[in-house]
Amino acid sequence: MNRAAFLDRDGVINRKAPEGRYVTRWEQMRLLPGVASAIAGLRQAGFRVIVVSNQRCVAKGLVTAAGMDAIHRQMRAELAAAGGAIDAVYYCPHEKLPPCGCRKPAPGMLFAAAREHRIDLAASWMIGDSDVDMSAGRSAGCKTAMLTDKRAAFGADVVAGSLLEAVAKIVDCDASLRSGCEVARKSERRRPMEPRALEAMGKAKHR
């Protein structure tokens, strides 16, 4: 079985569009700093990297499914060229109502990825920037990492200000768990790896 890091897209990989608007063309995609290095760090730590994203703009008719696929192909190509290869992208194209099984907070996309990529969900992480992401991760049995500028996030195993910082903490958690320690947020026995060190590690591997 494999383990995975499930990443939300908007707000984790790229900047979110203004409230009420959506990324519907590649030209609107703005990748966040350090994302490629963070993904490289996850892969070096043995995680599959899988994007799981709600994209109701498809249901709204603002972009076609083919157009969304093209955005994701370009996103994967840009990140892979910088050393951050993504294994798969899953997205929910549906509106909020009627409810579906794939739109987060439902865990359908994580379950589908687990079946198709032989993922051990209990050994995996959901990384997102909303309570919806955390709920989806918990429902699937994953550990969770919340990207927020708040000091704490209810129910998240890890809280960080960026994907790069979250990955540094997850890598440290993984090392702690392998040595029989608790998750890092519950223990201060180990000092988390600094995000700059993780970024340097990712860049060194993919020169």
C-alpha cells in the first residue's frame, strides 16, 4: 500500500480568485511560492501527491471539463519542471446542491484516489486551507494539516502558514511517529524541520 498527501488546490497550490470568482483560464493561475519545493519534499518522504479540489465553476458553465483538464495539465507540467511532480488530480465539477459524494466535505475524491492508487488512508494526510478540507480528510481517516494565519485550527493535526511549512512539520511528524513519538503537535520532543531547509532539500534533489 502507498501513502499520499492529498492537496486542496486553490489557496494551497495557487492563489485563490477573489470572492465569488474562479480560476477558469491558465493565465489566471498564480502558483504560490515554495509549492514545487514542498511537493518535492513530500515525494522525497515517500508520499504520493494527489490534488483533490472542488470546482463548481464547471457546473456554473464558466469553464468546460476539457478546459479544467487543460488548466490542470499545465499546472502539473509547470510544477514538474520545477521538481514538484503531482501523481493525479481529482476534482468535483458539481454544484453544492443537490449533494454529491465527491464534493468536499464528502470524502469521495479521497476514496476514489485510494482505490485507484492503492492508498493507505490511515497513513495519509489531507492538506487544505478550510474546515471543508479538514472534514473530508477526517472522514476518510487521514491526518490533517490546515494552512491558516491563525494560531490554531480546530481538529487539525498540524497548523501552518504555507504548504512549505506544513510539509516540514509533516516530515517531522513522520520521523517522530516512526520513532514511537506522538504527532508533533502533541509533543515537543523534536524540533520541526525549518521550511528553508526543506526548500533547499527539494531544490538539491532536482537540479
